[in-house]
Amino acid sequence: MRTEIVLTLLGLAAATGCGAESSSQVAAGGVSSPTTEPSLRADTVLRCGNDEVPLDRLTNPRPATSAESAPKRVLYKFKPGDIGDLGDYWIVDDEPERVSIIREHVRGEGQPSTEVTYDFASWEYVADAPGATTDWMYFGGATSCVLKRAFEGLNDATITLDPSALPQPGDRVVRLLVDERACASGQQATGRVRVPVLELSADKVRVAIGVATQQGGQTCPGHPPTPYVLELPEPLGNRLLIDASAYPEREIQEGQERQARRAGVQS
């Protein structure tokens, strides 16, 4: 794997990110979708929880109501009540034995809008399954997931700024908290944090972070976030810190502990 690092400020061409290992090249940039996003490669794969969503299903969306034959029959005959209006969804899979759909999550009044989330639902053909009343079974999905770019060999992670050490313009390091989304037997991701994308421009630092998969089976108790120091090749300045692993990309926020204290809430 090769770390993708692009420095466009001051004519610099390349640099090295702290803790980064080689990663298969994934192009940086932007693309327009149901939610506007700078372009990515057409073959980019996103994840909604454990479900894969090819980027072109969003950039060239096909309404769920346009599905033909078996997929259309499944969607209309076996649609749970909590799915809502099929007209809001786009097709992800319409294979003979799997149907899945996705939509931008509809927020209730007063819900925060700092990130775009998605609703995902899937059905699979399970002929002769014990106790089944139909050949198609609804598997639900990762409701209200944040889409993440899939990097080979890496688990998704949520990244926030360490609230005890927020970055300043003169800093050449950014202290992050990395929360691995996969089961990890209650352990932090120390030594397994990877940086497949690090890009500096005049106004942004784009960084994507993943966590190398643990070997062997893992149990799923909660685990604390992992402190991680991201080294920059030059001072941060007034650039925004952007999570380039999220789709759409978004500004990295400070951890909830500091936010709660500022709001006078006991954390």
C-alpha cells in the first residue's frame, strides 16, 4: 500500500504522514452526487456499516421505483413499514439473489446537520430457509450510517480532534482521537492506525484514516478511542482539517467531552 500525499501549497510535490503505511492508491478530489462532493475515482467503493456501496450508485442514481422484475417485486411485496417512501431511495444491488437500496437520511426538526447520513436496507433470497414464510428475507441494514471510503485491509474509523489539545495555526502536529468501528475485544488501535490519504492545499488539510484489521476473532465490548498524532510537513496555519474518509467529506470536529463542557453539560 502507498500513502497518497499531495502538497499543492508553495509548489511542494510530496511528503510523508506520521504512522502511515503503504496503501493502494486512491485518487483524491471531488464528485457531484445527490449531496455535492468533490470528485473521486469512478470505481471508488464506500461502506455503510459492513455493506458496500459503489460510488456510481450515488453519482448516477437509479430510483428504487425503476427496478425491474425480481427486485421490483421484492421492494413492493416485502417492504417493511419503517422503510418509508421507495421514491426516496436509489438502487445499490439488483441481483437475482440480493436487493439493496439507499437514501439520504431524513432529519427530524432540530436534529443537527453537521454530517450527511444515509439509510440502507437489503433483502436476500434464502430459499428453503428453516421457518421462513417467504424466499426473500429483509435484513435491514446500517440505518443512518455515515458513508466511508473503503480502503483495502483497513477498518473504518471515526476521527475527532483531541479536546485536550486543539490544534493552533503554528502547530506541525494534530492530535486526534481515532475510534475504530470494528470489534476489537475492547482494545485501542495503538500501532494499527494508518493514513492512506494526506493532502495539503492552500485552505485545507484532507486526511483519511483507517485501522488495520486485527488478526483472529474479536469480541465486541466497547473500546476507548485511540490517541493519534498526525504530523504535518509544515505548520497548519488557517487551513480547515477535513475528514477525507467520510462521504461527503466534512470538517473534523472536536471531541464531545470539550463540547459538553462548553455547553455546561456534565460528561
